[in-house]
Amino acid sequence: MTTYLAFEKPIEALVASAAQLRASGGHEAEAAMLDERAQRQLADVYARLTPWQRTQVARHPARPHFAHLVAGLFDDFVALGGDRRYGDDRAIIGGFARFEGRRVMVIGHAKGEDTASRLTHNFGMARPEGYRKAIRLMDMADRFGLPVITLVDTPGAFPGVDAEARGQAEAIARCTEKCLALGVPMVAVIVGEGGSGGAVALSSANRVLMFEHAIYSVISPEGCASILWRGADRAPDAAEAMKITAADLLRLGVIHRIVYEPTGGAHRDHDEAIRRLAMALRTEIDALAHQSPEDLRAERAKFFLELGTW
């Protein structure tokens, strides 16, 4: 069952009316007309989403998360756990896999699917051991010559006292440094929320791809509004001002490519969203496959040193 967002309520009403007509029997033609009208209205709404509405879509609970993407994109995924220092952070999952027959290292944020698993994965907000696990896996990828693919979906790194005590800022900085130092191709995909340094630590790649309705920003709209206007109620204004959408970030030179989603968002058609992402990944990995380690590092450094447009 589809969960409708606040701005989709008129569409939900049309779909509900069509279902009622079908349930009463003998009204298939009228129900089909309502379904067609709902689809047209859905396409129109999604063609002109505001940044705040895109934020809500990026956070939709039914959006494809790490588990869906790994199952749809990769074969023979073998998860590897632990940072060899403190423990295993389930907010970041990673391991060996095959992408269309090519061996790769996959690392990403896991938000979970229900209340229990979201608590297990801490809603995708990693502690230092999560980023140190990512560093360990990137080291392995470098050693074995495997391309690295990251799937980024986090509100931000976990801000708790325990995380700070174990060196959260240092772990994020070291993870970002490891991305930039890799001698193998690296492709990052912002699949939902790309929040703050917690996202950048897995996004400092040769190619940064972004789903059409994902967001990528230095702080959440609510956090920005609380700082600038002393209240989260101005979050829609903050979302507009920060330029957090894929279209804005492509224009500003912060990402390399937009992966367009099915009508109504990736949460409405996981299979089609994953198919489109697979096509984009194939193109980017093929383009990077024959570059030398020196060229890969130089390209990555150049992109991030020149990041953005003023």
C-alpha cells in the first residue's frame, strides 16, 4: 500500500474513489478514468516539486534503501563486519559483490525497513566505527584492484556523546581522505538523503550520481532553519535557499549525473529505479575502468578542489 505524502492527498483521493467504484461493481470504465486522471496529476505534481517536497520524497519510508539496491544491482554480495578497533556499526554495510560480472566493493548507509531494523541500523546515522569499517573495506578494494561503489542515504553522522568520545570528526575526515587517495575507480550514488559530513565521507568519488528526488546538503533544512531563523518551521525556506536538489547541484558542479526516477518517485517502482541506476553505473564504471591510479586520484582531487560555482 502506497503511503501518500501531504502534497499528494488529492491524488490519494482519486485513487481511493477509483477503488470504491471497483468495489461496488460495474463501474470499471469510470474507475479507469479516475486512475488515468490520478496518473496525469501525479506526473504534473512531480514535474514541479519544490525543494521541500523533494526532501519529503527523499525521506519516504518506502524509498529503495540499501538492501533493495544491493539485491537489485549486485550478485554474490558478501557483507564484511567490524572496524577491527571497536565494533561493527550496522548503519554502514559493505562487502564484496559482482556488478554485471565485474567484482566490486559495495559500501553504503542502511536505514532499515521497519521500526526494529531502523533501530538496529540507527536510521543510517553512523558512529566512528562505521566510517572506520568503510576505510578498512576501501583499503581492501585498493589492494585487490576492485572498483568501489557507495550508496549514500543518511541524515548525517550520529551526533551522540559516545560517537564524539570515540572520534567522530576524525573518523569522517579519515574516511574522506581514504576516498580521495584510492587508486581504483570510485562511484558514489546519493540515493535518498545525503546529509552533511556523514554523506561526504562516502561521496568523495570520481563520479557522484544522484537520484532525481534525492537531496544532498551540508545540513538538514530543519537544522539550517533552526540556526538561521530559530525555528524548524522555516525548513521549506531553508531547502529553497540551500540548493539541495539534484538539478541545482548538477548546475553548480557538485554532482556529475542525475539518475531520473519513475513517475511519482523511486518508491513507486523499485525495479525501474534500480534498472535506471544500473545503466548509469555501467556507463560510469566503464568510463573509469582503464584510467591509471594516478589519473584517478588526480581527477578526484581536481573535482573536489574546484567544487561548486560562485
